[in-house]
Amino acid sequence: MPFWKRKPRRVENLLGEGQVPWHERLRDPKVVRQLIVVAGFYLATLLIVQVPDSPHTIHKGTQLKHPILSRVEFTYVDDKIAGDLKELAAQRVPGVYALDLKAVADLKKELPELLGKVAETKTFETLPADLATAWPLKPATFAALKKGVADADALAAAQEAVDQAMAALAQPGQLLVIGNADYEAEVLRSRQVRDIIDKLPTNARPEISAGEKRSEEVLTIRLPPGEEKFPRMNILRTPGEVQSQVASLIATPLDVAFDRPAIEWLAGTIARRIGPTLKLDQAATENRRMEAMAAVGPYKVTRMAGTALVRAGTEIADEDLKILDLEEAAYRHELRWIGRVGEVLGGATIIAMVVGLLAVYVWRFQPRVSRSTARSAILAAVCLAVVGASKAIARADGYVETHAVLLTTLAMILTIAYSQVFAMAISWTLIFLIAIGTRSDFDWMMTATAGTFTAILTLGEINKRSKLIQVGALAGLAFLAAVGGLYLWRLAYTDLTGPQVIRSCLLYFGSGLAAGFLVLGLLPFIERLFGIATNISLLELCDVNQPALRRLAMEAPGTYAHSLYIGSLAQAAAEAVGAKSLLARVGAYFHDIGKVNKPHYFVENALGKTEAHEGLTPAMSRLVIMSHVKDGLEMADRLGLPRYIRQFIAEHHGTTVTEYFYHEAEVQAERMGSEPPHDTDYRYPGPKPRSRETAIVMLADTVEGTTRALKDPTAARVQATVHEMVMKRLMDGQLDQSGLTLSDLHKIDETLTKALLSVYHTRVPYPTDRPVPEASGEGTKKEEPGGLKGAWRA
């Protein structure tokens, strides 16, 4: 046989009936959609973990016990030093001042007028009051001035001397007076220059010659010839300095006309009236300082390989973290392409293994997720959000404790929505991915595992809202204990200090507690999003003031009592097999709410009368009876009942046959000589029960209606009837999708029998004067277990 001929398959490779090869399954649209979700989750996780640079393992405030050395030589721009150099250049630019001698010009006009008034006045007492006030003259001063202007020639000589004195004061650079505020600003500028120079590293300090070192001690003054620089020490500031300078300038011109007291008075008066003659040109000063800052280029620093980036004993600051980031970038740049490719492939392989194992686990053990593309997509999106947010937080501030809020919250949500095992699998996967993406160490992984798993294992049934807060607090305590234990275990060589550990413990405890409050607030949205029922919402639905139950009690009291009884039976049976007993009870309360539209057509509301169906054909009666499922679903939609309650309404009959009317239809067809009807015409539309709780309500509803029809409900007959009806539903295939095992059915059989016998127990007959007649027709007809009488009740 040629080698290209297809060989027969080995026996162990032959597929069973109904099985298809794995590659054929890939053509299924559902499988394709799930593979797309998995591939998208993998690619997004790979981007989140590898593309943004991972944060450092050390954080701000860490006290190093060992230095951090540079692995490569690299050069970087030190923005801080460059900023200091720019500030230094700006502060070394002197202030630009303009000379303002308007006060001198005014005095040049006013002083001659004063001398003329003094010459005209004979005595001090006759001096005008306004003149004495404007020029604070005293008798001695008046006498000294009067002596200098005794006659007309003396007055002319004195006025000429004053003009010469004012001309001497108006000479550029002779009278430089600065205001106190401007002087203090210049002093502060000099001090800032010295502080900046002292703060700069030695190799970054500019080379300054002896002459340049005094640049911050000068001022730039605009004089008529041009700008000149004057030392700040030569600038006049105090009144005494100004008066002394004025006196030295006017003494020579005034000596010819006045004696010493008059010259001293004139010098003091002029000094008081002069004021600051230097006015700061703010715009020009700022422009020159901006130009000086712009002229300073970036400052580059080179770090050699093997030198310390951060020294031992240093407390990590923001600047240190920036340098470490730059060294990391330089190291990655120095890697050859094969190293970078290997890094990418290694990360991609590890993440592929983690995501693949998670996908296989979900496919094998979580059919609710694997069969629903929407659930898979939502779960993938939530996991990506947690991983991405955790990495963003780590890159922003480095507080890894805040990741605990996200992890604990998601773990509690998954526990509520699915199961504890599934929540632990997802949580451990996320912890691993976050540790890779944020470079978290073993200590963080142990701490995160301790807190999240504590929250998962202690959650259980949520019977009260405070349970979520308690679980959050327990998770916080587990976080706290893990952090404290690891710190004590590694006390000899850890870089953490006591205050840092205390802060971390408090943050972890607060994170766990915050997760509890967060889940408490999100609980209604979680229930609606995942279509789940917590005991809190179920207890709220048990309220008899619910519109559906209140209407059922008013318009169909028999059905209401029947529903309450079915709820008790279903709860007991669910507890026996470990199902959700409260869910079964609440579902039983609502399973027959559709009967309120036509209550008198159902035997429990007809008070033993059958007139409602006497004028109807079996086919019509069958439609009326079956309509209560459709009516119940419509009513549930109007009332906004959750999906898990609507399942009980739709599934509590499955696809069973309305046996009473089917039997009547057979009898009618036989009597008329026609073909008997097919049982499919008398079956409920379904679906069959798809959960243990809905199947239990179906069995409880079936056995309750059948045993109620028994005339003599002895223990043996009740037990036989219950067993027969349970097996009948099993053999009819109604329980195929429920998840109930044969062991569960045995326990349900026993529990329902025990509960029914507690109602149909034997009573001691009471004495009476006359016998009680039996009901017409019912006292003589023999009833067999599973008989049809009363079967049209539902």
C-alpha cells in the first residue's frame, strides 16, 4: 500500500458515537467566540504586564541597608540641577533702576521762594503760619536764615548759592537713594545666590572670578550718559546717610551765604524732602533675568558603571526613583536584540501558561462561564481592569497595599456569583499576574493570598448585610497578620523600618475593610449583573407584602396556601441534598403566580367543585391550565422579578403531560372512534428544570398534588406515591438537566415522605352521636397511588 494512502485508525483513537474530532469543534461559532475572548484576554494581559515599564521593588521612604549600583554607564539630564542653575543665573542679574530727581527740581524752585519770604518777614512771630508748617522753622533757624538774607544783595547771593547747591545734587551719580523695600529685595537676592551656590554639587558650580563674585552685590542704574553698575554698599538708604551726603554736596556752594547752623538745617530739610531717587524698572529687570535663564542649557550628568546610584543608609526620595528609572532604560537600551527578544518571549510564555491553565480550568469546571460568551467577556474585562489598575497604582505611588482593595473586592464578588473554588482560582491567577507586572516579591504574594483567601473562605451565605463588613475586617486582619509575621521573620535583613511596617499594616487592614464596604454597596448590581440570589434579597422576596404574593393571597387563596406548603417541602428537600434551601422556598412561593388570572379553573381554588371545566373540551381545558406558566412569566416581567425566580415559574412543570385532561381526551377519542391524541399536544412547553432547586420544586409540587388526592393517606400509601412520582419524573427525562444524582433523589424521596406524613398523620377518631356520611361518589371510588383524581389542579 503506498505510503500516502490513509491508514486505518488505531482502536484507541476511534471516537464514540456522537463525538467529533477536536478540530471539527473549532467550526462551532460558540467555540470560536470563546477562543476570541481567551486570545483577547491573553494579548491584553501581555500588553499590560510588559509594555509599561514595571515599577521598582523599592519605594519612596525606604531606608536602604545596601547601596544600589549602576549596571551600565549612562548620561542623563538632571532637571533639578538645571533648574538651580537657571535660578542662579536669574538671581545674579542685578536689578535695573532709573534715576528720578524730580524732588531735587522741585526744591530748586521752592527754596528760593522760602528765602524770599524769610527776607520779607521781620520777626519769627510775624512769619505766616502755613510757611512755618510747610518748612518746620524754629526761631533759631529763622534767625540763621534771616542773617543770610539781611538785605537785597545778600538775598540774591543766597538764592544763587542755593541754585548752585541744587545743581550739585542733580549731578548724575551724586545722590543715589534707594527705598527700603527695594534694598531688602536686593539683600535677599544676594542671599539666594549664595544659598543656590552652596546647594549645587561641586562640579556643577559655575566658575566665578573674583570680580564676578560681587555681581550680586551691585545695582544697574540708568544715568543720562548710559547704564552704570554701582556697588550696593555705595547706595544711600538711611536718612542719616542721605543727610550726610547732601551736606557734603551743598556745603561749599552755601558757605558764601550762610553760616553752619543754616547749612545744617538746609541739609536736613533737603534730605527729608528728597526721598528715594532710584525707581526699579520691573519689566526690564524681569526681561533680563528671563534671558539669563534661557541662556542656561540642560545640565548633563554621567554615571559610570559600578558607581553607587543610591548610597547605603539613604532614604529613597523621588529623585532617586527617577535616576533608577533612567538607569533601567539605559540598561534595556544596552541589551542586544537577542536579549530583548528573549525577555519578550519569556514573558509571553509565562503569561500564556497562566492564561491557558485558567482557560482550561474554566472550560472543565465552570460551564456557566465557558458556555456563555457574555459571561466570559465580562470576567475577562474585570480581571484586566484589576491587573491594569494595580500596575497603574504601583507606577503612580508605589503603595502595593492598595492592590488589596481590588483583589479582595473581586474575590468576594466571584464567591457570591460563582463558588469559593472558582474565586480562589481566579484570585491566585490575578495575584501571579500582578506580581509579574509590578515586580512584587514573595512577601507581597503571600500577604495577598492570605487576605483574599480569608475573604473567600469566610464569606459563605450572606444572611445579613453586616456579614460583608465582617468578612472585610477578617480579610484585613489576615493581611495585617501576614505583614507582621513576615516582617518579624525577616527582621535581621529587611530594609523596612518599624514605622513603615505599621503604616503598611494599617493600610492593608483598611484595604480589607474598604473591600467589604465596597461589595456591600455593589451587592444589588452584582445580583442583577450575574443573575444570582443572595439570602438578603431572598429574604426580601419572602415578604408577604410583595405585590405578587399579596394578590395571590387575595384572589387565589388556595393557590397561595398551596405555594406556602410547597415552599416548606422544597426547603426541607433542598437542605437534605445541600442545595440552596432558601432559594427553593422563595421560588416555590412564586411558581404559581400565573394562576391569579383564572383562579377558579384550578382545583385548590374551586372548593371541590368542577363546574369550571364541565363546558370545556379537554384540549381547551389543557390550554387554560397550561396558560398559568405563560401568565406567570408575563406577570414576573411586569413586577421586575429577578431571573432566578422566573426560572421556577417556567421550569416547575418542565415538559410533563397534563395527565388528567390527556386521559379525558383519550376517553373522548375512544368514544367517538377517532385517533387518540399524541401526548406531545398535552405537554407543557418547558424548559426542563436546569437547576437542583427548580427540580426540587417540581418534585414537591408533583407529590403534594398527588398525595392530596389520596382518600386514605396512610404511611405506606404516601411513601409509595412519593417514590412513584419521583421515579416517574426521572424516567420521563424531566431531571436530566437538573444536576440531581440518584443519591440526591433518594434523600429527596425520604425527606418529602417524612414531611407529608407529618401532615397526613393518623388521628384518633372522636365519638359522635351519628355517623358522618361520605361525600357522594368519592367514598366508594378506590384510589390508587398516582391516580388522576385532582390532577387537573395544575
